[in-house]
Amino acid sequence: MDVFNKRIILIIMKTLLCIILFVISFNITAFELRYNCGGKFETLKTMTFSDNSKYFDFKNEGTCTDNLGNYNYYLCFGLFETKSDNIIRNSFICEQTFQDQSKIWARVERNKNTERSASIGKQIIVDATGKWKTLIGTECTYGIKTLDHNIETSFSFSSHKCTITKEQKAIISD
């Protein structure tokens, strides 16, 4: 093996070591905040366009618990535009009120071209009070299932996951 090949192997090994150390250090400083919610999903207004696409104005409210022992009441308002029951456009905001009366506000969006009755999406915490201020800017993923979504009032179940730092975990665990 010539000197050139040895140098390339050495560079590759150093790069792999750096990548492994980065992944390990990220996992050491990260925590997965998980919470589950259940609630009532209410369609407030519906418009049907000439191509049978629909516009829904809705309200969703219910309760959640997380893996740190916190619990909250949530209230969301927003809109969906669908075609063949698949989401074309959507936008909504949710307010969560916790057991100590502190709050989080999050912008929420479901993935486009997913079913309205069952889909995945993301939420970004845009404002908060109390200990939850530490999570402003945090992006979370979630999945939701709505039962009987074609009726005016139905029920929803969702599961959420946010990757936060150990420091953020310590703050919201108090």
C-alpha cells in the first residue's frame, strides 16, 4: 500500500470518528418529550367548491399528558382545504394550558396530501409563559387519528414527540 492510499484511509477513519462522536454527544444531550392527547374535533363551517374540494373551519379541544408528569387542556382553531379527503392546505394554532396555568402556543401544520382522518405533521412552539418559555422555537412531530371525521363533531387522538435538551427537560420537570 502506497503512502497516498494510507493517507486516504487515515482521512476516512478520522471523518468517521468525528461523525460517531457527534452522534453520541447529540444523544447524550437530547431528551425526547412525548405526550398523548385526546379530544373533540368540531367542524364549524364547510364550503364545497365546484370541483368537490372542500374548505373546513374547525375547532379541536381536549387534554394531554406527557412523559414528565405534566398535563394540559388544549384548544386549537384552524382550517383545512381538501380534495378527495386529502389535505391540500391547512393552517392552525393551538393553545395549551398546563396544571400551573402556564401556557404554550404552537403553529401546527399537517403534511399535505395526507388524509384528513389520519395524518402526520409538525408543530412549532411560537410563544409560552412560565417554565415553558424554554421551549420557544422547538419543533415537534405528531400523528393524529380522527374518528368519524365526516360528521360535524368527532373525536381525535394524537401522539407528539419533541427532541429537547437535558437543560430544557430540567426546567420543565419542576
